[in-house]
Amino acid sequence: MGDSTVWTLAIAALTGGTAVLASWVTSRGSTQAAKIQAETAARSQRAEKLRESRRTAYLDLIEQAHQIGELYWEISAELRGPASGTRTTRLDALHDREIAEYAKIRRCARVVELEGPPSAAAAALALQKATGPFYEALRTGMSEGADCNEEFNAAYSPFWKALETFVQAARTAHQTD
């Protein structure tokens, strides 16, 4: 009976040890799986936040481009009118609005530049720069009293083309996010 008890105790100890070891391995694996799952969820959240912030930046720039485009149409209408003191006063006020709208589009372009990717950032800065010919034409017309209507209207095609290029770059960037 002595040998049988020793063997029973040995088997019981071996079985118990195996159970403890299996429990430890299982808990270690569960901990590792939970850690991986948490890291994956955090990465996914960061990617979604980046995607949303980029989308918001793209939409803000597109909206601002349309707002400044509407202002350019107002300026074009004023430039078609006959020269007068009233026209000059209205052009001065429109010029002040143009400066304010440019500040907004510049801010929007900088946000896109910050959010990225580089292709969208480059297109955003090109769109911002496409406002320059409008500004220069109006300044020339205001300071020299010259007819700047033709130069001002010639700036529309490059501006809208720059907007289309930006929209395409934003779409591509948004689809690859």
C-alpha cells in the first residue's frame, strides 16, 4: 500500500502541476491577446480621427474656395460698370473683403498642409496661390485707374482648375486613408 500511495501522490502532484502550468500559459496568452486587441483598437481610432480631420480640412477649403469665387463674381460685376467715385468706393470695400477671404483660404490651405498627405497639401497651396492673379488685377485697376476687367476675368480658369485639382487630390487621399 505504501508504493501505491506514493504513486497516487506523485500522479496527483504531476496532474496538479500540469493544471497550474496550463492555467499560467492560458492566462499569459489571454493577457497578450488583450494587449494586441487594445493596440489594434487604438490604432484604428487614431486612423479614423486622422481621416475625419483630413475630411473636415478638405471640405473647409472647398467651401472657402467657393465663397471667394462668389466674391470674385461680385468684383467682376462691379468692374463691368462705368468708372465713377461710387464704383471706386465699392471696389475698395470689395478689395477689403477679398483680403479677409484670402486670409480664410490661406488658413484652410495651411490646415490641409498640416493634415496631409503631401499631394493634397501641394494642391491646397496651389489653390491658395491661384487667388493671386485676382488680387493683382484688382490692385492694378484700383491704383492706376486702368481697366483690369480682362486680366481679372482671365484668372477664373486657373482658379477653378486649381480647385478641381485639389478636389481630385483630396478624393484620392481620402480613398486611400
